[in-house]
Amino acid sequence: MPNTPIALRIVPSRLALAVHLLLVLVVAGLALWFAPAWVASLAIVSLAGVLVIEGRRRPRGEL
């Protein structure tokens, strides 16, 4: 059985990170617009942590 191309491992990882970033920006924007300042700041800090965790979970060095 042939090996899968390298691009199939790299692109979904970047796509997943981009989707997470987009969702974080949407939720942070909604929090800034509708929520009180302390709730919005808590949401932004929490979502930034999610982005850091997702960024670290990405596979690296598989070329």
C-alpha cells in the first residue's frame, strides 16, 4: 500500500489551527461587544490559552 503524501499531514494541521484562530476571534469579538469588561477579558485570556495549547499539540518535523 503506498504511503500518503506529506502534504496531507501538514495541511489539515494548519487548517485546524486557522479554524481555531477564527473561532477565537469571533468569540472574543462577541465577548468584547456584548459582555462586561471583566467577562470579556476572562474570555480572551481563556481563548488565548486554547490557541497556545492547540499550537503546541501540532505535529512538527514530519517532512
